[in-house]
Amino acid sequence: MAMGFLSAKTARLSATMGQVPRLAGLWTNLRPSLIWTSLVLLLMLFCWAGLLDVLERERREQEADALKEAEVLARTYAGHLYRSLESIDQITLYIKHGWETSNGTIRLEKVAPEGLYPTDSGLYLSIIDRRGDLVTTTIPFPSKVNIAGQPYFTLHLARDGEFYVGAPQIGPFSRKPIIPFSRRLSDRDGGFSGVVVLSAQPQYFIAGYDKLTLGRHGLLAITNPDGSPRIVRVGDEVYLPENQPFRSNPVFDSRSGSRLLPGIDWFKDGRSRYVAWQVTERYPMMALAGVDQDSFLSPFLKRRQQIVSTAALVSVGVLAILALVIALSLRLARRQQELATIQHTYRIATEAANEGFYIAEPVHDSRGNMTDFKIIDCNHRGADFLRHRRDDLVGKKVSEVYQGETRDFILEVLKRAMINRHYEGEIDLGGLGGEGPRWAQLRILRPESNLAVNMRDISDTKTHVAELQRIGNEDALTGLPNRHWLNGFLPDALKAAVHSRKKFALLYLDLDGFKSVNDSKGHEAGDEVLCHAARRLREAVRPEDRVVRLGGDEFLVILENLAGSRDAAHVADRIQEAFRPPFRITKGVHSVGASIGIAVAPKDGQDSDTLLKHADSAMYAVKKAGKRGYRFFDISVAEEESSREALMREMQHALDYDQFIMYYQPRVDTGNGHTCGLEALVRWVHPVRGLMEPLEFIPLAEETGLIVRLGEQVIKKVISQLAYWSKSGYPLVPVSINVSVRQLEGGSLADTLSVWLRSCRIDPSLVEIEVTEASVARHGADVLQTLAAIQNMGIKLVLDDFGTGYSSLSQLQEMDFDMIKVDHTFAARLEDSEQGTALFNAIITMAHSLDMRVVAEGVETRQQASTLRALGCDEIQGFLVSPPLPPAEHPPTPPVTLPAPA
Ligand SMILES: Nc1nc2c(ncn2[C@@H]2O[C@H](COP(=O)(O)OP(=O)(O)OP(=O)(O)O)[C@@H](O)[C@H]2O)c(=O)[nH]1
């Protein structure tokens, strides 16, 4: 049912707060790293673009350089070609002139070629006659061929005056590749008389190929102005027109220039070349120079390759780093998202709970010290705890929320939790003012870098505990602090006083004659007196002094910061004065005094137990000295106390070592003089002090509680004795055992008796229990219950010391005793006065009317016995019959001859 309610509430809250948009959350967490990644990518692209641009520009510069170099080469080569053609032209002119002036008689074989052209130039001169036959030549072994069909012969035959440059061909005389240069020879009439031909080996024109500059793939060529090649050299290879390296004739639209001829379009070897061209002066020839692109750009391309490789490597590295960053960011974002989801879920859950929940983040100063905490999240309940609205609280610093000591406390606690990762305690929120819980249970955990703080309202519990504490520390009757409070207060207060060397006094007070109020007017009257006494005590001391009710009619006054012992005496005087007037209560007026024992610290004790004990001892001494007064603890009190303590220790020892024995005093039936019962009386066989009477140790045994143990031993001894006599075959008479009120209060007396009677197989009717008037007068419900239980077992109850003033006749009526033992003082008074006899008579009459037997105690004379017999007293006990006798083989049954009734 409760779960159902909770989940419904959670669902409602969840609906109002909305689901966490998962993707949006993931995106939010991932966004910074994606932005950074994009920026880095952009930068990288930018760098690449810049680098490629620079490289491209450099490439273009390289190409420009290549073109320039080709142009220089082409120009140089064209100049060289021009000079060669000119000199060839000169030679043909010279020969023409010689031929024509010698009238056809010049013989070239004789004309030393030296001077005309270098002999190793591979040039040959030939003269052809008008029919086309060779006339003379510098060729060593010319073939006999008619060249009338040669183009230059046909041209010169038709026209005059031109210097003819032919295409490369196989020379008709030399049968080697040549380029023919020719002029027309004329006779005197100007008619055609032949042709002078200068044959040059094609290599002659391309001998200027500079391998160092042009490399293995450079190009040098001579072409006609239309681009058709005459001779081409590529590296070491020389190409003639019929076997040229061009795919098609390069065509140029200017006399000089340069450009890149892509290998794929222009060259059979497929290599691209920067080609420059230059038409020679005067001669219809064009010089070409080509720089191989790959060879020229190779260093640049190599360098570019290196640069690009390095850049690519760097880029790959950067990309790898980016990929790593993205992967990590994605993982982190996922974790943050998961964390946010958990936080969100937790908050929904905490919203449904009744507890305050916060997440606090540490705030550091510029030096890195943790100085404060910021509340980064909380639930509504948490905001209520701190008297805020949630929206206002989130984002605030802790120091802005709390003030004063609470702020210092909470900051300290949070710092401690940061170090220890955990803190648990309580916090007082009262300082925050406003409406909200006063006390909270604080629980702080540090899962990671922030703190998770949890607060639970414990105001009710605190109030309850405070109330319980108050009740536990307060005496319900008088409203004064009680012994429980004293136990908590005294040790610390005393320690502080001793430490600060201040005097400190305890006034132990016990009312005098208080019991008689209870006895005569009842318990309520006694209570009234106690309340009055408490009030008078409070009024008699200073407000800062403390008055404690220790229990019963005992009080304690605590005086701190005493100037001296005299002050304590003054206070005791004032108390005595306060108790002088009688107490007016509902049921009359009662005079109750006070006995006060004073102990002063540190002189009389430095710890609370000692000081209390000494004050008690001093009070005890006042009681013994006659009551109504005060006295300080001193050496004589201490001595008395120590002798009591010594006796107590000895008694304990005696109980351990079985030093107690039983005496038995017979009772005699006044009718026949036979022993009709025995009273068991305890004696202490003290190893030093000798045989001790009960009066010497029973009061102390009562006071210290040892009476309970002693009482048990007595019961055991008596019943065992009865068993022994029984086994020995002696006739048994009932034996009465005295028990103290302490034994009756304990509640175990009936059991003890039952156990021993059963184990010793003694009939309960052989045992009687004697209780004093005093113990019955103070009876509580438990005492009466115990007595009833004993009686129900078949054990007779005897009221001892009757007439000592504790119980009235009417009280006696209420109690169902089997026998009363009249106090020995009554027997003594029998002989003194008639009144004594009358009184005894009245007692006997009254007891008999209540169906109780009467035993006269302390009968010592025959006269007393006679009177008692006459009065109808059932039994007598006393020295006349027998003093108490030690245990013997048989029960003490002395024969008594009773006098005749008086
Ligand atoms: N009315 C009443 N009586 C109590 C209360 N507590 C204890 N008593 C009784 O107070 C009495 C205190 O006993 P005593 O101090 O021996 O009596 P007393 O007559 O003052 O004896 P002295 O101190 O020797 O003068 C006992 O009879 C207790 O039963 C109580 O709360 N109310």
C-alpha cells in the first residue's frame, strides 16, 4: 500500500519534472569536444590548403624556370645554328665564286679544306655539273651517281641566286646521313652550270647538346619554320625526320617562345618537356630546346613528396589523436550522461522521500585551499530544510545559506567529509530562523569529487528524547533533579572544580522523623511533606545552588564556587532555620527536622563517589548524635566509617567461611508448661571479637544489604537443624525464624523456604516466620505478597516486637498473623503498674478476637509468668524459661514448672 503510494508519487514527480532527453544530454556533454575537434580539423584543412598552394606556386615557379632555361638554350642554340649556317653559306659562296671565276676549273680535292671549315667537322663539299654528275668533291671515295633528280638540283636548275638548305637525307655520294646546303653555279652568261653542295652530317648541328644541362631526356632539334623536324636529338639518340621522336610536328605561332609539351600528346617516349623555340636569323630554320619535365622537377618533386609525406604523417597523427579524443569524449559523455541519469533518477526518488538531499561541490581559493561549498543540486524537501525555494538554493554557496556558528560548523563538517569521505551527525537548524525542521540528522558521503548530503528531520525525536531525558533526570514527586541526573552531573562538575581549584561542597540531608508522617497519616501525607521540604530547600539556597532528591527522604545540596567551608555551614544553618517551622499539610501539621552531613572537595574527596559517601557518613553521624543538626565530615566520622566498613568486610568474610551459628530459645505453653516452639537466633562466632550478639551486626547487615545472604544462611541452617533432629528421632516443635524487611522485599524468600523445606523433607508447619512491626509498617505491595505466599505454604506468620509503636490495633486487624509476640517492655511493666497488666490484657483480648495466639517476650520472673497465665497469654519466652541455647544433639526442651495463675 505504502509502496503503491510512493511509486504513484514518484511517477507524478517524474511526469512534472520531465524525462531526461537522453540524446540532448549526450550532445550537451559531447559538444565541447566536438567543437574542439571540428576546429582542429578545420585548422588542419587550412594548413593543407596553404601547404598545397605553396607547393603549387613553387611548382609553377619551377616550371617557369624550366621554360626560361629552355628559352636560353633555344636562343643559344639558334645563335649557334645561325653562325653555322652563315659560315656554310659563306663557304658555298666562296666556292661558287671560285668556280665561276676559274671558269669551272676549280678542283675541290685540291682546295685544302683547312681554312674553309674544320676538317673534323664532317662537312664535305661537292660540285655537280649541269647534267647532274659529280665534278669534284672533298669526299674521299665518292659514288658515281647522277643527282639530277635531287630536289636542290631541280630547284637551282629552275632558279638562280638562292642558298638552299635541304632536308636531312642519305648523301648520294657519301651514302651517309647528311643535310645538303647548296648554291647554283652559273657560267659567264649567267646560265646554269651546276651546283655546289655542302653536305653536313646532321650531328654537326646538334653537337651543342649539353648533357649536363639537358640530361638524359633533354631535347635539341632543328626544324623548319613550319615545325617539321630536320634533326632531333634526345639524350644520346639522334633522330632524322623519318624517325622523329615527336608524335606530330610541333606547331608554333611565333618566332620564339616556350611552352610545356605534354608527353602524352607530343612525344613518343611519353615524357613531357618544357620546349622553347627560336627561329634563326635569315635562314629558314628553327632551333628547339626541350627540358625534360621529370628530370627538371625531380628535386622539387622529391622535396614536395617529403613535405607532403611529413604533413600527411602529422595529419594522420593529429587525426588519430582526434579520434582518440572523440572516443574518450564519447566515453566520458556517456558516463556523464549515465551519471546525470542516475542523479536525475535519484532526485525523482528523493523528491518522493521525506528527506533533504543535496549535492555540494567544493570551492577553492586562488591558492587551492578549500574555502566553501556550492550547492549544485537539491530536492524540494532539501530546500525546505534550509528555508529556501529550490531554484534559489541551487547555485548558492553554503556560506551564503548559513550564518555564524552554524556556518562554521557545517563548513568544518563538509571539509572533514571531503577528507574522510564520510560524516554522520546532527545539526541544529534553529539558527536559520523561519519555518522548517529544527533538528536534522546529517549524513554526508563523498562518492567522487562532490559531496552527497542527506538530511533527515529528527526534530520530533529530539523533542521526545529531551522530554525523556527531562523525565529521567527529574524526580516526579518534587520536580527536583534526581539521582540519575546527579550521576551525570556530579563527576564532571567536581572534576572542573578540582581543576580550577575551587571549593565544592555536598550537603547530604536526611529528614528526621519522616517515617512517622507516613505511618500516622499515610503515604500521601508523606509525599506532601516531601514536596514542602523540597520547596523549603530550594528557597533556603542560592538560585545557582542545586538541590537533588536522592530518594526517600534524602536530599543533596550542591554548592559550587564556595569561598570556604564557612559558606557551607551558613547554608546548612539556613536549611535548619527553614525546617524549624512545622509543615502544614492537608492532614494536619507535622514537625520534621533535617540531619545534614557536609563534605567539602577537594579536602574530603576528589571524586564524586568518595565525596558523596563522606557527606553521607557525616549525616549518619548527625543522626547518631541525636538528629536535627549538621556536621562536617572529619577524622572521627572517617574513623567510624572505616570501622563500619571493616565490620562489613568481616561480615562478608564470615558469610563466606560460615562463621554464623544458630541459638535456639524455647517458648513454653502457659497451659501445660511444655516447650511449644523455639525462636532461632543468630550468633556470629567472630575469630577475634568472640561470640557476637545480633545487635552488634544486624543493623549494619540491614544497612548494607548483607542481611539477605545472612537470612538465607539462617533459613538453611534452621531447616537443616530440624531435619537433623527429625532424623535423630526427637519430637519436633515449630521453630521461628526472624526475617528482615529486605528479605521480604526481594520476593525470593518464599522460594528459598520452599526449596529448603522440600529438600530437607520438613513440614512447613514446623517453621514460623517472624517479622517485626517495623518491617510490616513500611510494607509495600511486594512485602504483603511475599507474606501471603509464605502463609499459603502452611508456614505460620509471627508479628514480632508488637507494641513498639509502629502498628496500631487497626493495622493489626488488616494483617492476617497467626501469632503476635508482645515486646519485652510490656512484660517488664506487668510488675510495675496495674496499667501494664491492663494494657497486656487488652492486647491479648484483641489478638484472641482476631484469632491470633499471643507470646509474651522477655518473661524473667515467675510473677510475670503467673500474671500472664492469668491473663490468658498463650505462650511465654524469656530467661525464666531459658536463655537462647547453642545447637545441641536434641531440641532444647527444658522442663518448666509454671506457677499457678496469679
Ligand atoms: N511518603 C513517602 N514516603 C517515602 C517515599 N520514599 C520513601 N519513603 C519512606 O520514607 C521513610 C524514610 O525512612 P527513614 O529515613 O528511616 O525515616 P525517618 O523517620 O526519617 O528516620 P530517621 O532518618 O532515622 O529520622 C521510609 O519509611 C520510606 O518508606 C516517598 O516517596 N513518599
